[in-house]
Amino acid sequence: MFGGKSNILRGSVSLALVILILLMLTLLVSEENPLRASLFDLKRQFSASPSTSSSSVCNYAKGKWVKDKKRPLYSGSECKQWLSSMWACRVMGRPDFSFEGYRWQPQGCNMPQFDRFTFLTRMQNKTIAFIGDSLGRQQFQSLMCMATGGEDSPEVQNVGWEYGLVKPKGALRPDGWAYRFPTTNTTILYYWSASLSDLVPMNNTEPPRLVAMHLDRPPAFMRKYLHRFDVLVLNTGHHWNRGKIEGNHWVMHVNGTKVEGEFLKDISHAKVFTIHSVVKWLDAELLLHPRLRVFFRTISPRHFRNGDWNTGGNCNNTVPLSRGSEINGDDGSVDTTVESAVNGTRIKILDITALSELRDEAHISGSKLKPRKPKKVTSNVTSTAPAVNDCLHWCLPGIPDTWNELFIAQI
Ligand SMILES: *[C@@H]1O[C@H](CO)[C@@H](O)[C@H](O)[C@H]1NC(C)=O
Ligand SMILES: *[C@@H]1O[C@H](CO)[C@@H](O)[C@H](O)[C@H]1NC(C)=O
Ligand SMILES: *[C@@H]1O[C@H](CO)[C@@H](O)[C@H](O)[C@H]1NC(C)=O
Ligand SMILES: *[C@@H]1O[C@H](CO)[C@@H](O)[C@H](O)[C@H]1NC(C)=O
Ligand SMILES: *[C@@H]1O[C@H](CO)[C@@H](O)[C@H](O)[C@H]1NC(C)=O
Ligand SMILES: *[C@@H]1O[C@H](CO)[C@@H](O)[C@H](O)[C@H]1NC(C)=O
Ligand SMILES: *[C@@H]1O[C@H](CO)[C@@H](O)[C@H](O)[C@H]1NC(C)=O
């Protein structure tokens, strides 16, 4: 009798154990489970504590691209609210999408899968700002799609007016955008500053309207709103050439006066000087804003072959990872300008150059909706419709999603 009772007891204990194990398995397996996410979060917090040495072996710039069935993180045909159609390759009729199915696995880094609910919860009451050129705008649009899962999100508020980001009369678009997720009070914004220098109209009476480009002064927008940011991601690079600077009628200034010396007239010197001076300014500001995290994103690589986008250059490879899939070794960043500027400061490097270099098949070149008109070879004026042969910008979803995952992992 007793034996029978204890058997029943044992039976129900093992049944309970089986149920418990099954329950835990379901929790671990189910994909968007908040409990699982928060467990990961907890682990992250421990592994990120300064007492562990794991950070010394973790370098997000080194690692490999791996196939992942859970990619992309959002749909390129559905994230219409945030994606510019020219960058949405699914909308632009690119025929192959194999490039969407990869994620970056950093070497020796504990990197949880991106989960938008976990991300927004972590970013409660926080403001994330992107300041930079069109590649920064791509990263901003990517983050908006990642944070909404690419779903229509009428609850997300346009709060551009809070930052003066409204379309001026007659302008094509505002200088940036700002959106707030009301459930977590998270704000994500972008401001266009291609050179990270302050641009001030010069008041000359005759056209063209010249603009003073103060290399030693951060953009007014950054100075004005820095105290409201919790995370800032900067980038610059592709506008530092004579064509862009002259086309925009930018006149380089330092110390409030026009640059005369030969050294800074060299545009590559001016670029290095500007990157160093904005980093130096931010490093000093961080003393006043200790909660702020600043990342400087390294240059995004171009993949034009046989010319430029004005001269019929292209990047027509469609086979993923034909340049290899791994970045190894102990050497530093390919972008030595950003690397040396942030060295010894509180500004963190977001080093995406080498890993993006491997992905020449993921540019928007190859989109078919706007076929490039045959151009007269005699003319080499800047083309304004580079839709098809764009080997600079990336398809979205795509490589900028990875930049965001890496930066979120490092916040
Ligand atoms: C949203 O967050 C900001 C800080 O970033 C805070 O000042 C504000 O009170 C918060 N608003 C709400 C409704 O929680
Ligand atoms: C967010 O801000 C609100 C209002 O100021 C506050 O009640 C809440 O505790 C804050 N949450 C976090 C996680 O800071
Ligand atoms: C141009 O005019 C604006 C407004 O009148 C003024 O604030 C600015 O200082 C002037 N810039 C220069 C370079 O004189
Ligand atoms: C700007 O001023 C500083 C300090 O007066 C000086 O050291 C520097 O050489 C000046 N730079 C240029 C480009 O004139
Ligand atoms: C890709 O571009 C190269 C160089 O312009 C060209 O020789 C080649 O035929 C192109 N390949 C395809 C598949 O279009
Ligand atoms: C960073 O600065 C240190 C100390 O000045 C120097 O030894 C090192 O070479 C620098 N590293 C890079 C990557 O510039
Ligand atoms: C056009 O290209 C040719 C050959 O590359 C060059 O010699 C010429 O200066 C260019 N013209 C303009 C206006 O840039």
C-alpha cells in the first residue's frame, strides 16, 4: 500500500518534472518570448560588467557573415512608412534577394539576436540621434524599420518640430526627422550633416550663395540639442571631394576666417582635421553629459568598378560573399582616420568598414525600375538619377541593419 502510494507520488513528481522541462524548452524555443529576451539581457549585463575580461577578446569588427533563416529583420516591401523607395530594392524590382539572408557573427562576442521589444524597453525614455550624410540616413531608416518590425505603426509620433526639423518653404525635404515610440518614450532622429562641420550662409549678394563651412565648429544642430541625446551616432566621408564641396558652394573656414594655407586646402587634410576637431569637442562635452554615448561610424565602402556612377561604373556581382566571409587578425580598422581620431577619447568607434567591404552584392545597383538611360559619352556632368548604378548606398533591408545590431550591442 505504502509502496503504491510512493509510486504514485514518484510518478507525479516525475510528471511535474517532465512538464517543467517541457515548459522551459518551450520558453527557450519560442522566438519572440519576452522572458527569454530578458534572460539574455541579464546575461549581457553580467558579461558587460567591467570585472570580466570578455570585452578584451570581443571585437565586433572581426568575425564572419553566416547564413540565417531569420533574416531579414523586416520586410523590404512592407516597411513603406520609413524606407525611401529608392533604397527599398524589393520595391525597385531588383530580381535577387540572396543578400538578405545573412547576419554578422562577431568573434568572441556574446551577441543576442535583435529583438525589437527588448531594444525599445532598454531604450525607455531615451533619444538616439544619427548625424551624418545619406549613409547615416540609411542607418536611421534601417533602425526605424527594425524597431517597428517594418509594420505600419500609426502610433509612432512625428516629433520633428521639437528639434526644428520641419520642411522649410520651397525645400525638397526637412534637414532631418524625429520619431517617438509612445509605449517606451523612445525617440529616434536623424539630422543631415554631410561634413559634420557648421554651415553658415555668407550673405554675399551675387549668386551663387556661398556657405561658410567651419571645419573647427560642430553643426549648430549638434551644439543645440546634444544635451537631449542619450546615444549619438556620427558619420561622414563621401562628401569630402572637390565636386561636392564646389557643387554646394561651401567655402572652408577655420578660426572664423577663410582657409588660406595650402595644408587645409587639400580636401583630405580638411576631412581629417574636421573629424579630429568634432571628436575633440564631443569628448570635452561628455564630461558635462555623462549619460551620453557617442559612436563614430567608420566609412561605408563603395564598390564601383570600371568607373564611377557618372561614367557607367557598376557593381553587378550578385553572388553573396564572393569576396570571402571572414575578417580576422589583430590589425585595427581600415578607416585609420576615425580610428586615430577616437583613440584615447570617450568616443567609441563603430567599425563597419571591413565587414561591409565583403558585401559588394548588397548595393542598390541592379534595381530594374529606373533603367539607366544611355548617356552621351561627351558629357560628364554629374548625373542626378543614379538609381541603377548606385554602388555606394545599400539595399534595405541589408547591411545598415548589421551596423545597427553592432551598435545596439555596444550601447
Ligand atoms: C520621456 O523621456 C524624457 C527623457 O528622455 C522625460 O523627460 C519625459 O518626462 C518622458 N516622458 C514621459 C511621458 O514619460
Ligand atoms: C521614464 O520616465 C517616466 C516619467 O518621467 C518615469 O516614470 C519612468 O520611471 C521612467 N522609466 C525609466 C526606465 O527610466
Ligand atoms: C549673415 O546674416 C545672418 C543673418 O542676418 C547673420 O546672423 C550672419 O552672422 C551673417 N553671416 C556673415 C558671415 O556675415
Ligand atoms: C587657429 O587659431 C589657433 C589658435 O589661435 C592657431 O593655433 C591655429 O594655427 C589657427 N589655425 C588656422 C588654420 O589658422
Ligand atoms: C558586369 O560588369 C562587367 C564590367 O563592366 C562586365 O564586363 C560584365 O559583363 C558584367 N556582367 C554582367 C553579368 O552583367
Ligand atoms: C592610440 O594612442 C596610443 C597612445 O598615444 C598609441 O600608442 C597608439 O598607437 C594609438 N593607436 C592608434 C590605432 O592610433
Ligand atoms: C570631362 O572628362 C574629361 C576626360 O576625363 C576631362 O578632361 C574634362 O576635364 C572633364 N570635364 C569636366 C567639365 O569635368
